[in-house]
Amino acid sequence: MRDRIRFKHNSLSTESTCISWIKQFIIFNDERHPTEMGTAKVERFLTYLATRRHASSSTQNQVLSAI
């Protein structure tokens, strides 16, 4: 994943943030690999962020881009 992010020439802080969101997504979904999960799992995670963690829409967009 880091290689893909670096290929896009993103900053190290962006890389770190993306990796963090991906890890949280995996943990939220019982440590399943992201390729095993579909749209419903992504929507469930974004809903959780919005309702339980009060994440802003920009944060949700950032998470969606990372995933």
C-alpha cells in the first residue's frame, strides 16, 4: 500500500494518515483483508465514523480515498 501511495507522490504525512485509516478500517471489520470486503463494509465504516465519532464530511472523504 505504501508503494502505491508513494507512486502518487503524496507527502509522508498523507501516507501516514492513509495507512492509519486503512488499519482502522481493517480492525473495525474484524481484521479481514480489504479485498474480502465490499461496498457495504465501507459504507458501514463511514456511517460509524459519522455517527459515533462525529467525523466531518471532509474526513469521511479522506477515509474513502484511503480505502
